[in-house]
Amino acid sequence: MSSESYNGALAAGASYAGVGFDGTWNGVTNAIPTNFAINGTACSAGPGFTLTASAPALSILQGQSATDVITVTDTGGFTGSVTLAASGTNGLPGGVTAAFGTNPATGSSVLTLTASASAVAGTSTVTVSGTSSSGSITSSVNITLTIGTAGSFTLTPAPTTLQVLPGYSSTDTITITDVSPFAGNVSLSASGLPTGMTASYNTNSATTTGVLTLTAASTTAAGTYTIKVIGTSGTLTESTSLTVTVPASPLVIQWVSPAAGIAGSNMTIMPVGIGATDGTTQGTGTVQFGTTAATVVNWVVNAIVVTVPSLAAGTYNVTVTNSAGQTSNALPFTITATAPAVPQYTGNSTWFSSLGQPYGGCGVPQPNLDTQNFVALNVQNTPGNYTTYFPRPITGADLAYIGFFDNGANCGRWVNVTIGDFCSGINNGAADYPFCQGADGWVVDPYNGATLDMVVGDSCQDGNAWCRDDAYHLDLAEGSLNLFELNGVAVGDMSPDHWQNRQIHWYFEAPPNYTGDINIGFITSASVYWGAISITHLPNGIHGVQYYANGVWTAAVMDGDLGEDYVISPTTSGGSTYEIQVFDITGTLINNGRIYNFSFPASCPVDACAPPFTQVTYTNPTAP
């Protein structure tokens, strides 16, 4: 019997599977019927189940997912499993898929609704239905689903074309632009790389920009390639492409130094592959900051010095084009509105075993340096000229070629040195040859990033490419090489097998953990007639000394270009007591103008001290 009137009757012996209410109610005067009786005998409900959703409404952005817990509650003694399904009035909304964590389920199951990046935005009803294993019992629950626009992002490379030379790297900046309301992180990757080329990013994932570094092996075939840069955030994927050329005859910029400066300052480019056509002359070669040509000051195989052009503050790609029309890789240079407070330099490094005797180029014996981790600076900056040795101190027209030693003016200063790339080929400082020739060129290895604080204690005027072509070259004390630290631990074994005259990055710094006051000592051959002193343990370098003699403060003369040695006179003619003040690198009197009073050492004969450094005790240091 499929339908009965409200007061229907059954024939004797007949049966009916269920009795229910078929009518209307208003929920106030007419309550919803909840139980029934036949001939006065109460009817009990048969086995069944109900479905409930922990969240009756869900909101999802395009390209994202959301979950809801569907609970199956057994009724009337039902104990079976329930097969779950999700649907809509006309199927699920376009671009939406549903998955259940457990299906069939007996207690609960996690429903995951996923909206594709192209899912139709709007609000709809998703019906979750459950069916018993026999198929005779069903139940359902509705969920209101709202799909919101997720937005997206775009990728823009700068530049759109790039040259990567065999054995070297080039960089490209990938700008990530959000399309509202997207505001997530984007993971970057690259495809379409030729054999031997690798891609890496400075950060992944990124929100605004990522710097893509493409590195070509020495075996990477010459040619032009289209590299696809892919950005992924959740299910969102966008891409862009750039054209990468691997030339057959590479012209390489190894580095620029410094990497930042004001317009009108000088910047040095370390090139490889200028070729015999250009060699020590510029020819028709050019240097470009973006699309703006720079004025070339000096052009040789190992160094190109240019004047930074007058451009707005910002970062520009620097390229070199030689007379054959070959264009180098691009490296960034940042033009600043004001000179960087602490310029940072990149150069080659070499090592030397010890200072000369009785003292090094700064006039201080090696045992009396503040540290045994010391460096030498170049005396002259004469790219391509390996035979001329300027008289020291450098004067007159030769001052245009003065090196970082600066006639001793940088003696006693501290530098922070960071280990850069390893030369996998040959870096022998040969005249008119590139730094680091052959193999895979400059490569990163586990020693990159190791640092050490060092003091300037000597000078380098050798006739090799390091001391002449590389203005930012440092000659390091051999004993310091394995003391460089990574994460607070000495590297231990960088030299000799992993040295090969490495690239370094460095800058001048304040003396680390400075305490106490200066040290003063008379040098070899000093006498009461020739008061030659050496001053060490300087709080900020030394740019001058003045002494008080016969009632007048007089500027002392440096002993040649021995930057920490000065010749002074006693306070009275024929006397043996002295008063001095010291100027630091800024031209400021140290310690608020403190006056240092001392006497000629009693251990020295009046006509000549024998030791290279006879330290004195100064008394009553006071302000003037």
C-alpha cells in the first residue's frame, strides 16, 4: 500500500512499512507531530541515521580549499555504514570538487571542498547525502558555500634578456605584483634550462621580488634559450619567460667594486675576455649603466675603471661591450644619493708569510701589532703598468695613482674580511692576464662567508697584477688563513688546498672590543736628537701627531710613509721629555685631546735605541 488517507484502514493480515504525518503545521498552535499510534498502540521509529555539518556555511577563495566535519548519528538501532556524496541543485558549482576523508563512514568524515583558480564565484547550496549499504535508508544535510575571488599575481623579469657566460653566473630580478585580493607568498622555479645550467633564488618564497641567479657550467653549449620562470602559491600558478644567451666567446664581468656609490665616484670592473683587440686600450669598447654610457678612466685586461654616470639613485645593470661587439654579463651597481657610510669592497686576496725586519710598511714590528691577523694594502694603483715603482711617499702627479695604502694613512686601521669565491682555475697574478683563468672560473664552496677581523700592518708594491691591477686587493698574513670563522668556528683547513688566492669582500671597521689606550715606543736608531716613535693600539687609525716644544704645538712629520711612525722633539731643546697629542683618521684629537707625557727610555743610549720598539710609560694623560 503506497498511500493512505489520514484515517485509512488496512485489511486483516495486511501491513504497512511506515506511518507518518502528511499535513501542515504552523509550529505554534499546531506542533510538529513526533509520534504516532495505531489503534491506541504507540509506533516506534525504524532504524535510520541523521547527518549534521559542523559548519553549516563555508567560504572559500578561488584556488583554495576548506573542510567541514560531517557527523553520522545512528537512530532506531541502525548500525551500518553510510556512503556519503556531495551535490548541488545542478551538480556542484563549476570548478568545485568534493572529497571525503572516510567513505563509507560510520561516525564522521571530513569533507574537503576545493575551488579551482577558475571556480565560479558566488553562493550556492551543497547537499551532502548519505545512503545506507542496503540503499533503503537515506539522509542529507545542506551546506551554504560561498566562492570568493582569490586574485592572482604577475611575474615580471628585469631585464628580459640575459647573457650567461660559460663558467659564470648572471642575475635577473623577478618582480611579483599582487592582483587583489591575493597577498600570499610565491615560490619561484625555472624550466627550460640548457644542460649544465642551474637556477637559484636569493629567497624562496617571496612576496615582492626574487633574484634569479643562472649559472652556466663551462660545458654549457653556446646558444639562445627561452627560460620559463614559474611562480606558485597554493593552486595558483603564473609564469613569465626571459631570453638567455650563452655566447661562444665569453666576455665576463667577474665583479664590480665597490658595488654602490654616488654619481661621479670611481668604480672598478674586474673583466675576463676583453681580448687582444682591446687589451690595454679601450678601442671602441663601452661600459653601460643600464642604457647610459659611463666615462672610462682606465681600460686594461684585468681592470676597467669608470666614473659613475649622473643618474637617479637606484640599481643599474653594468655591462661591458668590447671592440668586437661582444657584450658581457650584467652585474648590479647601486647609485646612492649620498656616499655610503661604510663602503664595501671586493677584490683578490693573496698571502705573505710575515712582516719585514725590523718592521713592516706601517713602521710597527710584527710582535707589536694589535693582532697577528694582519693585511697589506696596495701602494699604487697602476693597472697595466707592472714596472714603474713610484718613490715613497708618493707625491706630485703620481698621487693620481695612489693605492689604498695611501702613504700610510690607513695604517693601524681594522678591516673586516669575508671569504668569497674559490678560483677553480689558475689565479697567479700574471701581468696582462685575467684573474682566475680556466676550469669553471670562480665557484662557491663551503668556505664562502667565513670572516675575520684584521689590522692593516704592511704595504704591497710588487710588480704583479694583484698589486697593480686590483685596487681592492688585500695581501693577508699566512698564519691567519685558517683562522677565518664560520658560525663562530675556525675553518681550520682552507689553506692550502682551498685557497688559490680567493675572492674577498672587505670594509674598514672600528677596532673590535677596543679597551685601554694607545701604546708608544721609540723605534730602532731613535735618540734624543731624533725622536722617532711608533704608536700602536689605535682607537680609530692615525692621521697625525703634534708635539709640544718650546711653548708651541707643532705638527710632527711622518717617518717616510711608515704610517704609525712620527718624528717628534722634546718639550725643551736638548731635553728628553715629550708631550704629544694624536689625531685619528677623521682629523680629530683622540680621547678629547688627551696629552701624553713621557721620557726618552732609560734603557736606550741617548744616541740610538737598538730594539725595533722600546715601549714607554706615559704619565698624567690629561685634557689640554
